[in-house]
Amino acid sequence: MSRGRNWTRALADGDVTAVVPSVVTGDVTLGADTGRLVAVVPDPHSPYPRARRGEVGLREGLALAETVTEALTEDAHLPDGHRRPIIAVVDLPSQAYGRLEELLGIHHALAAAVDAYASARFAGHPVITLIVGTALSGGLLAHGMQANQILALDDPGVVIHAMHKKAAAKVTLRTVDELDELARRIPPLSYDVNDWARLGLCDGLLNVENADDPTERDTRAVKGELAAAVERARRGPRDLGNRLNSPGARQTRTASRRVREALADQWR
């Protein structure tokens, strides 16, 4: 089961197209706009074993870059404010960890995806991320974190973090239970989507009836939220300064804000 595939199919106006077997796209009507949906999905037959469960690997990073750049090129002649929204549907376990990926330059493939999303955002494409499932580590950095606006389902199946919990336990020399206890007091350590939203990184938590297999009501509601996010993106700045200036960030990310201010003062 792939939430990313299910939500992309539910939101798309028509058929969903595979750029490669693990990256699918489709069009979605959002008010007066027609947005481009992009999702990474599992490909159990991938020639790269580490990328068979929906991870962002070599093919996925380059396919994301190709898809987003295609929209950027096709809309380059349009006036500002009329370039299509790009909707990153996110449900992925991470980037593809593997010796082969490292040898062949996964860092280049993921950087190409990041560059494409950032270029689209600065060119005036509203870039919106919709997190419907797991969003971990370098996978989210490559496919999702460059968005003007980030929405997430308010559902226990949505997990957002920099590292898998078992891996974090090994790195910090703690047990998973100890990490869970710390997470109750320290929001950045939590894997709960509500705690993540408190950090000011989320522009909307969405309640749905069925996060695994969206109902027609779910689809209508989420399309409405996406359309509203597109309008906010068009009115807002094209950089990502809102991540540190949002009300949530002002309350919970004071240390990050002080570090940025100190670096800015030194740079000047």
C-alpha cells in the first residue's frame, strides 16, 4: 500500500503518468489553476534494491528534477502569477541508503531535485508539499522541503523526522523508549506530526476520514486546502524565511533564530 500513490490518484483529474516506475505525475484542478502533482512511489522491480520501497534514489532524484524542470520550461513564457502550482505528494521512508548509490552520486541526483524545486519557486511557481505518510531524512529534503507551503495530514500514520527512530537510538546511545520519553519534553525529538507542526514548519494540519484510501469528501477538502495554500504562496515571499518567522517558530525555535541573527551580524 502506498499512500503517495493513492492520494495522487485521488487528487488527479485524470490518469496518472509514470516518468519512471517510481515517480508519478498528474494534473489537478485547484480553483482557477491546474497544478502538477508529483509523487515518489514504491517500485518493487527497481534495479536499485535500496530504492524499492519508495525511497528517493538515483532514478527518483533525476526524475523529480526532470518533471519539475519541464513545468518550469513550459511556463517560462507565462506572466508572473500565472505559472502552474507544483504539488509534491510525500510518502517516502528516506533516501536510498546503499554503496551503489553513493558510488554513482546520489548526492548529485538529490541535489538536482532540490535545485529544480527551488528554481521553480523563485520563478513564481507556487510549490506546495502535501505530506500524507512517512517523510524522513534526505528523502524529504529532496522532495518536499523546498516548498513555499507545507501541509500534512493530521494522522498517526504521518511521521516526519530527520532519522528513523531505531537509527536515532543507536546514534544517541539510548533506547527507543528513552527517546520517546525525551520527545514528550523536547518537540524536535518527537515523531508526532502535531509536535512537528509546533516548530513552525507546517502551514496546515488536515483532518481526513481515511488517510490510507481517501474518500471523495477527503479529496474535496484537501483540494480546497491546496488551493488556499497556492494563494498564500503567491502572496508570500519566494524565499523560505517564513520557516523561522512563523508564530510557531518564534515560540519554539528561539535558539535557531538567535544563531541566524548572530551569523547575519558577523557576515555584515
